[in-house]
Amino acid sequence: METYYFDVDDGSSLVRDVVGTAWADIAAAQHEAIALLPELAKDMMLGLAGLEMSAVIRDAHGHALFRVRLSLQAEVLVTDADLGQHPIDSSAPMSRVELLDSLTR
């Protein structure tokens, strides 16, 4: 088991991992870094139009070994006013077919 350090940059601040986590190998650490960013982004994306973030994996000697980047952009394409009398109920999940059907009514 090797200890790897995950430094996360959310575009406004850099959080350096000073504790580290033991992983079987670099591939396992890379897999975790790839899974980590979308999870962090879920909490940060609320109310934002976009988000850029990255994570760098370092080894015990401080050498950067791997970087994963995530870029999310959110755009409002249709408003309730555009839909006229057929607003989308955002509290009810819809399939793509149901969404398209609601827009064409």
C-alpha cells in the first residue's frame, strides 16, 4: 500500500491534503480522484452557472503523479415564460421523451 495525497483546487481555493490515504496502487488512487470531483461538484454547483475544479495526486515525496479536471457549465435554455401555459414541474422527474413532449404541447 502506498500513501497518496489529493490536492483539490475549486477555482477559488486550493486545499492541500496533508494526511494522505493509503491505496493499493496509483490506479486505485486515480479511480478515486475521478470519482471524487463529481461528488464535490454536486455540493458546490447549487446556484452557480459554471464550475472548474481539479485534483492532483501526489506521492509521499510530493511529486505530482496525476491530475483530473472537471468543468461544468449550466445554462437555462427554456424558461417558464417560454413555455407559456405548460411550465415544467421541476419537482417531478421526467424522462427525455416526457420533457420533449411537454415542450411541444
